[in-house]
Amino acid sequence: MNPSRPAGACRALVIFGATGDLARRMLWPSLYALHRDGLLPDPFQLVGAATRPVPDAAFVERVREAILASSNGDHFDQAAFESFAGRIRYVAVDTGSEGGLASLEAALAPGEGGVVYYLSTAPEHFGPICQQLGRSGLAGAGCRVVVEKPIGTSTETALAVNEAIGTVFAERQVFRIDHYLGKEAVQNLLALRFANAIFEPLWNSNAIEQVQITVAETVGIEGRWGYYDGAGALRDMVQSHLMQLLCLVAMEPPASFTPSAVRNEKVKVLWSLRPFTRESVATHTVRGQYAAGYVEGRPVPGYLEEEGARPASDTESFVALRAQVDNWRWAGVPFYLRTGKRMRQRSSEIVIQFKAAPFNIFAGIGQQLTANVLLIKLQPHETITLTLMHKKPGLNEVHLGEVPLNLSLADALGAGRRRIAYERMLLDVLRDNPALFVRRDEVEAAWRWIDGIVEGWQAAGQKVRPYDAGSWGPSAAIALTERNGHSWRE
Ligand code: BG6
């Protein structure tokens, strides 16, 4: 255990929504791993807060089960868990009523250092919880608040949520999580782009024909109908994860690796996104919803047959769109974004397709050239592949083919333990490092762009198109790229 307490260190972390899905699947397993690796300060209290009363021992048992069920369960160590459990308290709170945080106040051990409040609740509770923390005197200068996406459901609601948090916490105390930024492979994008000189001269519209960003999932809505049906793929995935990936691909080199320098460049990309109009929404976006089908050989129900489904829901589980970054670097380069549930494969990747060679000297001998592609695979395996044209070996006439120059990061760097993205994010909150968190202006700029799409869909009455579970989405998504002479790389 780390016995030292660095300056500015926190003395406790409180999770609101401590029995919820996110806390169970990600937060407790991540905190356990940080504890086991000696990365939490000492002393450091962990307080679970939720509405129902649960005895401490029963809560600790739930935490143990959650760790065992997670990917960190493979490295479970009973002795480490026992000392971890020694940090945990559970309190029942009523965030909706005056004095509803008295139990929390009583449970927090006094001491030096601030408290981190992790709001793992629905966004409508963010404001009320912050207000209550403020009124109870629990939100002092050393405290931090962590909030999950989605921050609101539109610019207007995001502004209101940010405003409500902002009346209690200063912006430097607010950590807005987009867990994609905690993924090793996503952070590696910055290293790939800005620690290697070879890419920069080519990273623009002179050399790049198109960019594709795909986050395909095989899972369905995983029992989250209540949340998901109100959000849909555009708000759940595009507004956050895909737009963050887009920013990392399209941003200018920051002047330094400081949090504000990096986040300034990202927000500039968001401001450069061409707003959608009613007309362009119709031609540049596709909404889909999965019907029953087969995923990885297993039959799965359609979206409308999921548990708790609302009949005739028009919520999209798939979105494909063509974005345009209107600045000097990217003028004219389409950025195709695509995400969906119940797709053929789990795969998150960025495809940078370069322009074709300006002239084909092999045309006279019947050889076609394929443009080079840089494929950055983020999930499930991290690989970087550059496709090159080569001459197939042999004494016959010249035959050309495509060959991948393939780098598996796990093979090259050793696999190590795959960490949950939240481990990194939680550690950065404790270290008071906001670089990987989304700033207020970023969230609001992203919503402005998304609002344009939602308004266009509503104005045109653009309905979801069905696609079979286990496919790559509705055929209209293929037409979206083909209209420009492009095609999805699958
Ligand atoms: C979450 C979304 O933010 O990201 C989920 O709410 C989605 O709907 C998940 O399944 C995907 O995350 P990952 O890390 O599994 O790619």
C-alpha cells in the first residue's frame, strides 16, 4: 500500500448509485484493482451511497460478487479483498429531500484532503445531488465531482446540468467521464499521431481520401431499456465516444501535452463540424433498429422484443453518418461515423484511407492499384495495419497485390493485464489530472452538432430502418458511402 499522501490528495470517494449497473460492472472492480496494486492513497475511505438501506456486510458481499463477475475477477486475491473491504462503508441517502445526506456526513471520517463524489446516477440527479452536497457543506474546495455521460439529452438540457453542477463546483473540480478516453488504445492515438513525424505531412486532405470510424457492438441493450430507449445510438454513442475519436483523429497538434492544450484542440474540431440541415440529414445520416437475427451463431431477439420494450418504439440502435470538418486541414474529406448494437462483430476501428497513386504505371500490364489504408483497431485487439501494394513473388509478369504491414500492440509490447478503462479514469481523478475528461465547452459543442441531426430527423419524420441482428446495419448505410464512391471497410 502507498503510505504517502501527496499534496492535494483526497481522503474518500463516495459513489452515488453504488448498487447500480455501472458501479457493479466497472467502478467497484476498478477500485479493487487500484487498491490491490497499491495505487489508492492510504488512508482512503470508499463510501457506497444509494437509496435503499443495505447492511455494510451485505453490501461488501455484493461488491465481492461484482469483482468476481468482472474481468478483474481473474486476478482475485482474498487477502487484498479483505483489506479493500476494510475501506468500504454503505449509506442509504435520500438525495431528493432536505437533510437526506445526513447519513453520508456521519459516515465520512474527518481528516485532511477532499472527497471525490462519483455520480453514477441518471443525469437528472446530477444537479439535485450537487445542490445537496453544497447545502450540507460537503463540497469544499478540495472536493471533486465525477459525472458520467450522457450529460443531458440536448444542448439545452446539457447547459442546465452543467449550470446546476457549476453553481456548487468550479470547473476544475468537475470530471466528466467518457470512458473511451480511458482506453489504452484510444490514448495511443495521440502517441501515434504526435510522437511519430512520418504521419503529420500526410494527415490532411492532400493525402487522405476519407476517414471511417466504426464502433460496432454485438451486445443488445443489455436490460437497459429504460435508459436506452430514451437515448438511442446517436445520444448514447455518437455524441460521446465517436465524437471523441473523431476529435483525436482530426485535431491539430497541441502546443503541449497539458490538459488545456489538448482539450482546446479537441473543441476546435467540434466547432469546425459542418452543421446538418434538414436536407443534409436526409442524405448524410441513416438510422437503424435491429430485428431478430443471429449474432455469433446464437439467435437473438429484435429491439422491440427486448425485455421491457415499448411497442413500436422508433429509437435507433444504429447510426451511420457522413460528417465534414470544415477547416484547412480537412476540407472535402468525408468522415464516416457508424455505430450499432447487435452487429456482426465487436469491432472499434478507425480507417484512414489515403488517396490513390496519382498515376498507375502498371495499367499497361493490366494491374490495378489499391489506395493505401492505415487501419487502427481499438477493440477487441489493438492493432495498427498499413496496407501496401507489392509485387507478388515469381518469374512471370508483374502481378501486384495488397499486403498488410501489421503491428499487434499486444505482441510487440507484451500483453500485460488488460485494465478496465475506469481504472485509469479513477486514478486520474485522484491525481487531479483532467486531461482525459471532457470539458464543459466540449460537451456543449458536441450537443449543438447532435441537436441539428435530431431536429432534422424530427422535421423529416425520418424513421428507423430495420436491420437483421448479426449484420452490418441497414443497406442504406452502404448507400451512404457509395454515393461518394466509397465503401465501408469490413
Ligand atoms: C457506453 C454505452 O457508454 O459504452 C453503451 O452507454 C455501450 O451502450 C458502451 O455498450 C460500449 O463501451 P465498450 O467499452 O464496451 O466499447
